[in-house]
Amino acid sequence: EVQLVESGGGLVQPGRSLRLSCAASGFTFDDYAMHWVRQAPGKGLEWVSGISWNSGSIGYADSVKGRFTISRDNAKNSLYLQMNSLRAEDTALYYCAKEYSSGLFDYWGQGTLVTVSS
Amino acid sequence: QSALTQPRSVSGSPGQSVTISCTGTSSDVGGYNYVSWYQQHPGKAPKLMIYDVSKRPSGVPDRFSGSKSGNTASLTISGLQAEDEADYYCCSYAGSYTFEVVFGGGTKLTVL
């Protein structure tokens, strides 16, 4: 059974940093690209960042470019999102999602909540 | 990176059909046959309903269908049921060099 379990969320002050993790199991992690997708309270889904199976291709939404860094450790079956210079508008539930192919997300975690507030 | 355009809400009675549109550009929806649709019930993670414009994952009822014409994709739900009431999001691949994906703003489906 595929499982994606996010962790690392919490309350953080504007300008500070936070690192999210996603532990994957139930599939061959290093065969697939992985993504982070967020959802602000009461709002829609927003793609944040994606990384190919070998970290050779990486993409970011304009809203986080230069502040967030995605990475993965295939030996640990884990995906990460380093979030720096956090802003109030980064407040959201952050989902880890497995990409089956070309933007197709077949499995999602339950999300970890990030709240940016003073 | 502009979000794909979806109607904010649609509604229909049980047994009827509804169609949700998703408009993008030639750089996303129009440029690739990689449009997917996700259903999200309150407090739940999104669920894949349609992929590659018109394919259904196993377990998704054939009441759900997808299509695309130019820069606009569509999700049609026929024989509406109460449990179909949810938010629906379209999503499109937006480029291999930039490794980008773009979502629509979401559509709230109400079953009257």
C-alpha cells in the first residue's frame, strides 16, 4: 500500500524557516518524480515544486522561487521542502504527491499544516 | 504561471449531467494531452478522477468523463449522485524543461 506521510509543519514567524519532510513507502521511490502542492485555508490547490526521480529536473512556482528548495533522498525514501523567508501568504496545508507521469498525481499524503504568523 | 480558469461553482439535480470547463493556454492545456482532474471532499486529500485528458483510473465510475478542445478541457459528470458533491480541480502539465504543473482555481459542485 502506497503511503505518503508529511511532517515538519507548525507555527512559524514571518521571515523564519521551516523544513518539511515526506516519508514514502509502498512503491519504488526512486522510480518516480515527486511534488509539493499546497492549499491555503478555504482556497484551491496550488502547485509549489516538483523534482524528478534523480533530482535532475526541478521546478518551482513563481510564488516560492528563490525562497523554497526541494530535495529528495532516495536512500531514505524521503522528499523534503526547505522553506526560507516565510510569509503570511505561505500559510497552507502542504501535500506531498507522487507523480505517476507528466503532472499526473496518483497518490497524495494527508498534508502538514504550516502557519506563518507573528 | 497563471492558474487555469474554472467556473467557481456548478450545480445539478440527481440524475442530471454537469460539465466543468478548464481553460488554459497553448503552453499548458493546449500544448499537452496531460490534463488531469481531481475530486476533493472537505477535509480530505484530492483524489484522481481523470488523467491524460480522458482516461479513468480503476475504481472511478464511468459517469466521469473528460475531453479537450484547443486550450479548454472539460470534465463531465453524468447521472449525478449526492456523493459527487465536492470541489473539482483540473491540472495540466506545463513543460518538461521547466518541470512545471498548473492547477485550476477549483469548482464547487453542488448536487441539489
